Amino acid sequence: MNFPKQKIYKALKILGIVILLLCIGLYYFRNSLLNQAIAKVTHKMAVQYQSNFSVKSATFDGLSTIKLTDVVLAPINADTLVKIKNVETSISLSNLLIGDVQVGTLKVDNGYIQLVKKGKKRNFDAFLKRDREETDSNEKRKYAAFAYRIISKVLNLVPTDMDLKNFKFKIDDNGKQTNIAVDKLVLNNKQLETNLHVQAKDFDQRWNIKGFADPRNKKADIRFFNLDTGAIRVPYLDQRYNLKASFDSIRLNVQNIDKSGSELHIDGYTSIANLKINHPKIASKDVVIKNARFDYRFLLGDSFISIDSSSTMQLNKIKVRPYISYDTEKDTIYTLKVDIPKMKAQDFIVSLPDGLFTHFQGMQATGNFDYKLDFKFNQNKPNTLVFDSKLNKEDLRITKYGEADLNKLNGEFVYRAIIQNVLQRPVLVGNANPNYTPLDQISPYLRKCVLTTEDPSFFSHRGFINEAFKQSILKNIRTKKFSRGASTISMQLIKNVFLTREKTLSRKLEEILLVYILENNRIVSKERMLEVYFNIIEWGPNIYGIGEASHFYFQKSPADLNVDECLYLATIIPKPRKFMYQFNDQGNLKDYAVKNQKFLKNLMFRRGLLVPEDTIGILPVYISGNARSLIKIKVPDSTAIKTDSLAVDDEFDL
């Protein structure tokens, strides 16, 4: 009975001696192992990243604490990327044996990281290259596995305890500079507190970041505050992208990062208070979002990346459930779904961001509504694009208008166009204006021509044409820019009477909402809308309304215009100030302009809007009004004519 026990005791004793010898060996050879690890890193930096990595001295203090001095990482023929005077960290010796340096605690004193761009060359370009195994074109990247591997590597390099002093992060983008000085950064017992000194071209601020951070368990809850008065301004974006942004506070929360099977889940939320944004492409003034929160769930699989439909976005009182997906399993498919659950219309109006919907300020409404958007684009089958937008109303009624009073269209008013931020001359829309022309006094040919070119289904749609939106989206995707719109006459009317011609997100969003209200609440009849449209749009340089236009071009009243004159007027609506370039130096329409009118005429024939009898006896378009003075017509050389006449006389005498 005692014999087996003696063997066990003996085996344990031998194992203990082996472990002790191993520890002694590690202790005595730890500096050698450290130097080998540094040499390995140095070689990798040189071979894979064309960079010089150097450490002046590297020694162990005890079993696991490493002290490094003068650590430098400098890409070849580029500015230094990292330079640190003193580093003290603890690592696992067992990991060091296999060449894997895992950071435990970290103390850094006096150092910097700088990102520099000179011309097109950046000092960090080499580190953006993918590993060769990642770029194998024959093997499809598995998004979940790739993302989890990167996240794990990054978080493993974040120490569990950290103390940074006198550390700077610098950005120099061809002279556009931002410096972030870390006066203090302490991570102790999973509690983070940081004081930053941020300096850019035109501001100097001190920030405080504090909260909870647990990199090993992949969790965090961090808040940003301004130690000085006023909002936190976001550096660099202003100089680089002309985007000014600021906020009072921001909170970043990561609750869970978990890989289950082939799917990666990332859960958490972020919130921001008093976000202020200013960019000329967004709005002409500051856009302010008082409170916003995003409860997110990111899902990644082998062939897709998505924001799950269980995510929610809160914008003041507006709650949105988004679903966004990028799927490459069979085809490359982009999907967007937006769901706004039933809410009070007034809550929606008061929640609109200040500066983005200025014409809605003061508007009041009763009733409820809900909204759904379904968008899907298959990159390999673009013509299968799905665009479905639905708004369901429940006793929805506008009781008071804001700055844009749509009832204005029913009465007499003064219209003033705004072109390149310059207010144009006033035009009275009403019978007191001698050039004002009621709809029934406008040539029916012109009405048919303009509706054909601008909005064929004007009398049947409710402000928008889904198919036109689809074609616009497809064109914009193909050209990778906003090269085609989908404006109906209703949208053009709203833009001209109530908004400006500025190409901003604000103007477009206001235009869409105002058109919906106009068309779906029967505020103005279609006939009245068309009549106002004919009397306010620009038909030439400083020529507003069809009454002025018909005399300016043809010295006629709008009722007397013939078919070809109407075809001509309809084709110049998109670029009325450049009408003169359609004519040659003889004062006749150029070939391309004639072809455009012929195409429009044939289209109207096919649709039954014209019959051959309408064009009998019609002569080519001749500009007889004041517009002719703007056409560059070549004047014959009188001297040449006289010389020719004399020559003829001489010949006749002979």
C-alpha cells in the first residue's frame, strides 16, 4: 500500500526540482531571452515594414519587470513614428519563451507618437499593408474571424495597469497640425482617468477622460468631458475636411465582445450631448443635436457585416430601428432598413436638429405616424434595386406652420429668387402683375411640353416618383457622386418658393418633408401649383415667369405660342441662363438643339400629346424679342460685300 505513494512523492519531488531548475534558468537567462525577443521584433520591422526599431538598453528588474530606454521606431526615409524615453512593463516569462510579449503593467515617461504626411507620403504607410496570408485572392476573408483576431491582439497589448506621463500624440498633415499631450493617464484596478491638453490651429483645450476599462474581458465604459468652459471641439477635422464639430460630453460603452461559432457579436452603446456640426455641404449654419444615443449590436459572420435590427438610435424624442448589412456570400449586396415606430407628429417636429430644419421651427401638428424604408442594392445585379418608402398616418394634421407657410401658395405673394446667395428682384405672383398669366391663358402646347420634360405624372403622383428615385440612386452609385436628382414639379416649386438653391443636405431634407406635407394634406390644388410654377421659374437671365419669357423670346403672349416655340421653351428650363449657346452665329438653332426638340416632339407624338396636324405650317424657331441681343450673331463685313459688288460690275462691263 505504501509503495505507490512513495512513487507519487518521488515523481512530485522530481517535478518540483525540474520547475525550480526551469525558474532558475529563466531567471539567469531572462536578459538573453529579452534580447532575442527584441532582435526578433527588430528583424520583423526591417523586413516586413521597412522600419528601424531600436532600444538603447533593455534589462529585467526582478522576474517579470522590464525596463527599456530610448525606444525608437522610424520608417526608412520617413519621420520617426514612435519615440519613448523610458518604458517599464511587466510580461509573462512563459510567453517570452515562445517569442510572444504580452503586456501586463505599463509605465511610460516622456515620449510621443506622430503621424506625418508630406505630399502623398505618410510615415505609417508600411503598417497599413495587409499580411500576405490576409491578401490571398484565392481565399475569401472571414469577417468575424478576422475582426476577432485583430480586436484580441489590440486588447492584449493594452496593459491591465497603466501610468503615462509627458506623452504626446501628434498629427502633421502637410502643415495641418494637431497635438494631444497626455499630462496624465492612469489605469488602475480597471478605473481609467486621463487629462489631455489638445492644441490645434485655432484652439487650445484641456479634456478629461474617465471611466471603466477592462481590456482582458473586453469591456469598457468611458466618458469625455471638458476641463475648461465651453464644449469640446474636435481637432483636425476642421483643417482637413472643413468640418467643425463640438460636443458637451460623450460616452462610449462596450458591454460585450463575443465570438460564438462563426459569428462575432459586439454590443454596447454610445451617447452624446449637444453635438454641434458645421459643414457647407450639410447646412448653411450650425446643426445642433441636443441628445443622441445609439444602442448597437454589430454582427459579423463569415461573409457579412451588419448592424442588427435589435439596435436602436435615439435622436431627442425620435427612436429609429436601423438594419444595415454588407453581404458577400453570393453577390455583393448592400441592405438598409429603417423603422420609426408609431410616434406623435409633434414629438417628431420638436426633435428635428436645430439648423437642419429651420423652416419647421414653430410648426405644430396633431396625430401620429410610423415610417418604414426598405433599400437593397445588388452590385452585380443593379437593375434589381429595391427602394420602398412607406409612411402611415393616424389623424395627422398640421395646425400651425413654421417659417414655410404652405398656404402662401393659394394667395398673392412676392417671389424673390436667390442665386448664389444673392437675392434677385421681386416678382409679384398675382393678377396685379401685368405679366402674371393664369393657367388657362397659357398655350396648352406649353403645358404638355413642360410636363413631358419635367414631370409627366405630375397630376397623378403625390410629390415623389419611386421609379425616378431608383434611377437617380443607380446613376449616383455608378458615378460615385450626386450627378442626378429626381425632382418633380412639386419639389421644384417648394425649392423655389420656400428654400434656396444651395446644394446642402439640409435643403434636400427640408424639401422632401415640405413636399410630402404639401401633397398629402391637399393644401394646394395641382392646377394652382402648376400655375404658380409657370409664373415663377426662371426662363432666362433675369426673366421670371412665362409672361415675361414669351415676350422676351417671341414678342407674343403665352396663349399664342406655337408648338415649336413651346418645345424650345421647355428644353431651356434646366439651364435658362445659357439659352444663347444653343444658337449659331446666324441666329439659328444648332443641330443638337434641333435634335433635342425633335426627340421631344416624337416622344409627345408617341404618347398622344401631339398629332401631326399640330405641326402643319410651323416654321423653324426664330427669336424676335430682346433675347436676340444676347445671341452672338455674325455681322457680314460691309467692305467685303462692296468689293465683291465692284468685281461683278467690272466683269459685266467686259
